[in-house]
Amino acid sequence: MALAAWGNARLDPQKRSMILVDAHSGEEVEPVVVDAATGRRLDDSDAFVFTAGPAASDAMRGRYPARTPHTPDSP
């Protein structure tokens, strides 16, 4: 859904080959991606950023500032 919405956002409305609609009302809907824990939208680039993961290469680590991810298993 997110990829379809991303693609559709870049097209003239008349050039979209499919759209997401509410199954009952037929009203067009706009999907969003949210953090499952907080419900916050992830499209805020000031609030959410990528960081290198544990298996990242040196090149990947060089692309992202050092940040320590806090996972449910970390203290």
C-alpha cells in the first residue's frame, strides 16, 4: 500500500492505474505509515531518521551519523 501511494503521489490523478478506497463508502483514502508503539506518523524527517544497524558495512556506517538505537531488549 505504501509503495502504491508513493507512486500515485507522483502521478497526475488521471494517470493512476489504481487507487485505495474505503470498501464500504468508496471514498478514496490516503495510507500513512506510523510507528506501531506510539502511533506517530513516520513522514516527519525531523523526528525519525535512519541509523546503521548491527550488520551495516563500513560504507553504510559512513552514510549515517552514529546513533544508538533503543530497542525493547536494550536497557
